[in-house]
Amino acid sequence: MPSPLPALIIVDVQRAFDEWEAAGKRRNNPDAVARIADLLKAFRTRGAPIFHVRHEGTKPNSTFLPSCSGYAVKDEAREQPGEPVIVKRVNSAFIGTDLEQRLRARNITALVICGATTNHCVETTTRMAGNLGFDTSLVRDASWTFDRIGPDGDKHSAEEIHAMTLSNLDGEFARIVTTDDVVASLESMRQ
């Protein structure tokens, strides 16, 4: 029998992104980490499953190497005892990990995904979740990305990239929702 509660998947909320910002990279959604903290509180209050995903860099200059300060999770998203941490080395939290097996073993069919960055690990994990048949929601105000330069030298703002990523995922791979939507849904399951 499927679990009545969705699982929260928190992707790569690590200090490396603070270091990127300190080095001058510009991001969108400055309140995303606060929204992730709100989601954690709601899921913990309800006793819903939570899975933390952490990226482990493999390149020598990665800010996500376990020996670097950027590998550590941000305090607002720190796991509590009993909340599993999935360590990945590629963009998808489903490749090279046992995340899918853990979800299936607990009969979890619905996922709520948030974290960083929207157009990399969050998007890849969301696409795979949808392709694997999970009922997937991506939380737009609990995810963020950074400005980028395209292959032709065009500048793309974090806001544009975030919006386009959400547009690409909406309806085919996931529902795009807000933190308030998720919290209200969890509250309605209480009754």
C-alpha cells in the first residue's frame, strides 16, 4: 500500500553556494533556504519522510569536495537523527545512490523536491523522479540558481534560468508548487 505522505527531497543545500555568492556569483530566490526550513518544519511536525541529498565533488578544484568547507550542509537544512543523507557524485540523486530503493521500500510514491541549483541537480533529480513514475512536485520558492553565460556569450539571469527550468518541467515531469501549497497539503492530511 502506498505511503499516504509524500517524501521531502532536499537537494544540495550546501555551504559551497555561500562561497560562490561571496566570490561574486548572483543568485535568485534569496529566501529559498528559509522556505526549505519551513518545509522541514512542516514535514517533521507531520512525521513525513525526509531525505537529504548532498553533492560530493570529484574534480580537484570542486568546492564540494568532502575535505572543503563548501561540502558542509547549511545550518538551516541540517538533518536530524533518523533522516537519511544520500551522497551523490553526479547531478541526479537517483544515479549511483540507493535513493530509489529506499523510497520503494517505504512505499513512497509522491515526492516534494527543493534545493540547489534549479537548473542542475534539482532539475535532473526532478526529471528522473518523473520518469521513474513518482508523483513529483518541485517547490519554486524553495529552489534557486545563479546567473550564467550561455555558449554564445549571452548573459542569462538567475531569474530567467529558474523560470525556464520550471516551465520545462511543469506538467510533464512535475507540478510546480510553492512552500505554502505544500504546507497546506500536509495540513489537510491531518484531518
